Amino acid sequence: MSTRILGPLLLLALWFASWGDISWANLFSGLLVVGVISALSRRSFRGGSYRIHFIPLFRLLATLLIELVIGSVRVALAVLAPTERNTRSFFVDVELQVDEPLQVTVVADLLSLVPGSLAVDVEGGPPRIRVHAMGQDSPERVTRDVRRLERMTISAITAVPRRTATPSEDVR
């Protein structure tokens, strides 16, 4: 089954799961939401044109949910059982592989959503993100996590190359 069909079907199934039942109202509102998301995924955004891939986006969101739970447990442990290991924090500078503004923004925002981590600064050329992490094992682990998040973001949101006019098209 093509991702053009499978993605919206998975999104509709997620819509039903979030409401807890299948009703006519949920069907129509779900179709409306899926239609809007599908239309927006084909639009151009400032800074370039991007395509959203639903299955990798679903994986990215599932990973984010897991990281939200893990981060919440880390922060709770730091508050309830403040040991040196639970309250350890440090800054890590990670050079990103991606240079697309939307993708860099998504990576930084997702990092900041997870409790215990914060994207403090993003610099360009080449893009570098400074992350504050609490309750993590090591800076290397944070770097691996940022790179994994970056790869997942790149597969979920890809830049569409701009089409340039050929010399024969300029004459017309």
C-alpha cells in the first residue's frame, strides 16, 4: 500500500484512538483534520518547500512520546532523590548534518520539549546546536540522541529542491 494512502489512514486511526470511539462525528472531524494535514504537507513554507512523510513522522512522534516519559522520570528522580547522578548536568555542542531551516527548528524544538533537555542556542554555517542536558549518562550519549533525532526528522520532513528554469523555458 502506498504511503500516500497509508499515511492518512494511520493518521485517521490515531484520531479515532485519541477520541476512544468510532462515531460519525469523529469520522467527519477526522477526515477534516487528515485533509488539512495532507493539504499542508504539500504546501511551501518560508525558506523552501518541504514534504512531510507520514510513516517516518509517526515514528518520530512515537519516539518523542517515549522520550517525554523517560525525561519526566529523570526530572522526577532529580527532584525526589537528588543524587549526584540524577542531578548531573552539562552542555553539549552538536554539529548538525542538516542545513534546512525548518528541519533545524524542528530538532531544536523537539529537544526542548523533552523534560531535562533544552536547546539553548542554534548557530548557522554549519548548523550547531547547544544542548543543556540533565540526568544523562554522558555528553556522548546526548550527542547520539541528538543525531538520532536529527535523522528521524530528516526522514519525516524532507526538503524539496526548487525547480529552476532551463534556458529554453526562459525564452518562452
